[in-house]
Amino acid sequence: MRIFLDACVDPRAVTVFAGHEAISAFDLGWHRLKDHVLLPLVEQRFDVLVTTDQGFEYEHNLKKLRLSIVIVHVAKNKLEFYEMLARPLLEAVNAALPGMVIHVPAKD
């Protein structure tokens, strides 16, 4: 699975997606692009977009997208908080289908 980490996600979180091709917006120099420019680029190259933007699914028509969205809820945007969610994040990525939105809640 080809996974894109949005600019709002700690770019070091690519390590959480072992066994997948994961790359961050910062790695590609896309971290300053607006969503209307970014989404078509991501859609062409990736299967899944991972973001912490909880309003994302309400701001875009996701049914027309050819990728899935995983919205991760973390207490802090630090690698250790993504590592605590590694298993549910991998499960979400593996279950993802185009146009689907999956929320991964924070651990208590």
C-alpha cells in the first residue's frame, strides 16, 4: 500500500507503517500546498492519505476520490503517540478502500 502522510502528521511517523511504502508531505516538499492542489497529486500516486485533520471528511467530496483517508486522533503530534497507535493504524490502512474514511481514535 502506498501511504501519504499529510503535513499535519509528524513526518517521522512513516516508520509506523512497516511493510508499506510511506512518505510524508515534507519528504516530497508538498507541506505548504493547499488541499485543492495537494489532493489531485496525492490521488495520482498514493492509495491512502493519513491526516490528523478531523474536519477533512467534511471539507472535501471524498466519494469521488480514488484513495482512502485515515484520520488519526493523537493527543500530541509526536512520534511516540503514533507508535502507540501502530496496530490500529496498520489495521485501518489494510482495510481501506477508495473513498472510505476511517478514524483511528487516540488511546486512553
